[in-house]
Amino acid sequence: MTPDENIERLSRDILQQAQAEAEQLISEANIKAEQIRNRAKIDASAEQEKILGQAKRDAERIHSQALATTQLKARTMQLEAREKLLLSVFEAASSQITSVQQWSDYEATIEKLASEAIQQIGSKKVVLRADKTTKKILQESLIKKLSSQLNVEITLGDDLTDKTGVIAVTPDGHLNFDNTLETRLGKLENELRAPVYHLLMGESL
């Protein structure tokens, strides 16, 4: 084989090898490109799932918050309505207090209220204050009876102008016990709230 033939053959071999290498590189590049595309699809799908999952969680959270807010508003409205109803009942009861003085057993009621107030003070000398109608009941005979029973010196003080019943006070004014009907009703209000509400709702106690 002549030198020219050898050179031509060598050139062909080099070209063939270069072409094969180029084809190999192109094939590898195509494979890598496909891998990248597939990975991109997977990443996009995962990102989409992530976004959808977050959106679902956000929707559930918003729904829960809206439901809780609605329930709270309903509960608040229910409590407000209940409070108004209870207040109307206690206001009606308060407005009827003075009518108690017309009851046939009011004298016995006053004796009990006065006795309780005097004992709560725990003093040997007590001043009883009462409204005008009640003062008429606290006659000398009843005062003497209470003084004897409780071993206390009792005198009558100034009239009560805004309450019904009696208030016991020590002569120096340092101690007092309010046993008027208004004060007693106020103390009972919290205790009576639940039973009164159940009765208003037609429920059994």
C-alpha cells in the first residue's frame, strides 16, 4: 500500500471514529436531556402536589375558623338573649318588692330579718334602720321581744328611703348588716339564675 493510500485510510478511520464519538455524544446528550425533562416533570408534579396540599390545608383551616367564628357568634347571641330574659325576670321581681309589705305574714318576715341582721352584727348595742312601713311594725313590743331573745339593746335609727326591710348598724356606724329585701334578692340572683333560666325554657329542674 502506497503512502498516499495509507494517509487516505488513516483519514477515513479518523473521520469514522470522530463521527462515532459525535454520535455517542449526541446520544448521551439526548439521554441526559430526556432525563432532565422527566425529572422536571416529576419535580413539577411534586410541586403541584405540594401546592394543592397546602391549598387544601388552607381551605380546611379557613373553614374551621369560619365555623368556630359562627359558633362563637351564635353562642354569644344565645347568652345575650338569656341575660336579657333573666334581667327582665329579676327586674319584674324587684319592682314587686314593695307589695310584699301587704302580705299577711310581713310582720313575721320583718321579725326574722331584724333578728338575722342583729345577730350578724354581733354587738350588744344595735341601731335598726327601716323604711317607714316597716318601722310601724317595729313597735316597742317587738323591739322588747328581740332585745330579750338576743340579749341586745336595740334602738331605731333613721328611715330608709330607697330600700325595703331593715339594716342593723352599730351605734358608732363601723359595722352594718343590710338585710333589706332588695339586697337579699341581689344575693339570690346568681344562685337563682340557672333554675330560673330552665323554668323559662320549659325545662325541668
